[in-house]
Amino acid sequence: MRRFEKGSISVIAQKVAMQFVLVLICALYLVHVHGRTQGLPNSNRPIPPNFEVVYGWTRIDYDWTSPAMKENYINTGKYIPENNGMTGIKVYKGDVYVTTSRFFDGVPASLDKIVTKDDGTSVMQPFPDWDSHTIGDCNSLQFVQSMEIDPNTGLMWAVDVGRSAIFKPSATRNSCPAKIVVYDLETKREVSRYIFPPEVVARNTSFLNDVVLHYVDGTVAYVYITDSLDPAIVVFDVRKNQSYRFEDPATMAPQKGLPVDIDGTPFDPKLGINGIAMSPDFRYLYFSAVAGLTLYQVPTDALRDPASNISSAIRAVGVKPTQSDGMVYGQHNLYYTGLNDSTVLRWDVVNDITKTPSRSEGEATLKSVNTLLKDAKKLAWPDTMAIDEQGYLWVTAPDAGRWFLGRLDFSPSGPINMRIVRTYIGELSYLHQKKPIANAVSRVTSGLVLLPFCIFASLYTGALTVHH
């Protein structure tokens, strides 16, 4: 019978403890890697092919303070029902926020929360209040086309074009400079604002369109915005409180634009860069022009330096099957809309990263694409998308082509013209974390590299324990 001295028992206990700690660390790390690549909820689960229409309108109406207020707005031309259409969307804690674009006159408010009245009808409640939407008052919101909500802080970053009626030249108002206004959604109070200088965003030719946020060290450090009429990527450096812009042929509308087919009529929106999407590790920005088919990528390292040679940094990722409007990145996939065929397409970015020699997103190409949604009626001109905290993808479908061509029936007894739909995708948005995260493939690779070490270390410490 083998005897152990007191010192030997102490050493054995230390070895056992070391082995236990190593196994625990390895297990926790691998769970962490697995959780990142799968997403919460699991992005690899089968996706239901169906979707639901959450809201539908024949005409956009508002949460008026009284019938007299509505009548006054109609009589004075402040509310022209057929000129109201919704485009942007974001969802936070069950509340749905949308933008009602001031492309034309007669739009009472430009940023709203959808509320449901006692009779079951859904209307637009101006956010944060009615007084914040006075045309000509530069303290108010003039024209919000898009906004982004940081789910980690509850702050909304609203981008105000500063202009209104921009698609009706005879009535266009270049009233105010463009600005960013940040709201606390819990208190409905303004937190901060930034006014763009005219050399960055022109007062009479710009159209600030889509927006994404960029985290650095756990906080929003940069805001990227597309300018669709003066085509460029506009950058707001939050920490330095300054802005600048990048122009490139990739941000422009192609000289031979590709019109969208609207019931046999070619409709050319003549817009440059529009939709943008941010990778969940904040390393890459994706963008595309409405009138083009090419999807581009640019490293955010280049965007963070005002002196960058942006043209040398932009890379064509691939050609989309149809023109697109909005796009959004989840934790695993990039989603973009299809205008010619009323679709939402899903690009499995991580799958295509694994096919590159260096396992780098900077080399991935647009290959693993499939159609997530398709419906010519319910997805007429799929515009903007948002991903909520439950793993649902929301899409606005304002039928903008027919709207701009004057082909929608806005009479009270008319059909549903504009819709908001949603479908479960099983992943969260690029912003659902408080700190930047590593590239998914690099984390998988590092996890696989670490696994043999974990096994070897555990066996080695076990062997030391046995042979002591």
C-alpha cells in the first residue's frame, strides 16, 4: 500500500485544482465562441418562410390632439394625406418608430412612434412631440429620413436633412442646416445635437439618408451617414465633435442608371449611395447606390481618418440580382432589399468568410445569398429594415415607386397602400453588444486552436498528479 506524506498530499491537491481550473477556463471560452457564432437566439435555426403584416395603411394618419387640429392642418395645407408615406423604421422595447418623409408638402411630422387607438387603428404619434416638427424653425426637426437606436443605451440618433419638399423643386425649402439630434427614449428628452457645417453637408443639394453607429471602447464614437443627392459618406466623429465627408465614384449613381420596373414603367430614382450596413465587429461598412447593382465594402479604419485615400480602400464585394434600398447587418448575416422583385435577400457573410484564403471578411465576396422574403403585393418597394431584441426583422414597404408615379389610391375606401411586415430571423442586430467583438471566423479558429491545448494541459496536469 502506497503511503503519501503530508507535503505530497498538498502538491496533489494543487495539481488537481490546477487541472480543474484549466478545464473550466477552456469550457467557458469554447461556450463563448460557440455562443458568438450561433447568436442569441440561434441564427442557424430553420427560418420560417412566412411573415406577418403588422401594420397596413390606405393613408397615413396622425395622433391629433383634437378633431379641430386635424381640420386646421387640412385646411391650411399642413396635412395632405396623399403626400404622406413612411420609410425608416427602428424598434426598441416593443415600440415601433418610423419616419414619415417630407419629400413633399403637407407632412405634419417627420419622426413618429406608432400607437394604436381605442378603435384599433394605428396612427403616427409625432416624436418627441408636435412642437418638435415646425417647418422653418431650425430648432425643430425638418425632415428625418432615418434614425438609429442604440439598444444598449436607449438613445436614438435622428438625422435631420434640414430641407423639406426636396422632390418638388418648386416648393423645396432649404430652411435649415442638417443636424443629428440624440434623444433619450426613456425620458423623450434631447440629449445632444450636432449641426453639420455647409462644407460637409450642403444646405441646398444634400439628402442625408441612412445611418449606422460605430462603437469604440464600448461607446458610440462614430456615426456614418449616406448623402444620396450629393453622393458621399458623411462621418461624424462623436468624441471630437467634428464631421467630414468622403466622395468616390462608388458613392455616385451610375451614369447609366438602372430603372426599377413599376408595372411596366421604368422608374429611375436617380439616387446615389443609400443603404449602408455595419459589420458586428465594426471593422467594415457596406453600401450601395439605389440606381446600381454593386455592393461595396470599406474598412472603418479608413473612414476614421479624414485624410484617408478612400478610393484605395473601397472594394467591390459583388453584384446584387436587383437594385436595393435599405440594408442591415445582424450578428451573422447581411440583409438587403430587392426593389425589382419585391424581395428581402440574406447574405450569409460568415459562410463566405470561411471560403477566403485568410478567413478574412475583407476578402469575402457576395456568393451565399438566398431569398428570405418575396411578395409583390405585401413587399412593394421594400425600403428600410430593423432587427429587434427578439430576433425579428422588420421591413417597411411604402410602395414608393407607385407613390411617386401617382398610382396609389388614397381615397378613404381605397386598398392598403403601405405596410410594415416582420419575420423571425433568429439573430440580433450588429449593435446588440456593449463592446466591439472579434470577427466570428477568427473566434471559431482561435477556439479550435485552443482546444488541443486545453486537452493536452488537462492530461499533462493529470499525469503529474498520478506520478507524483
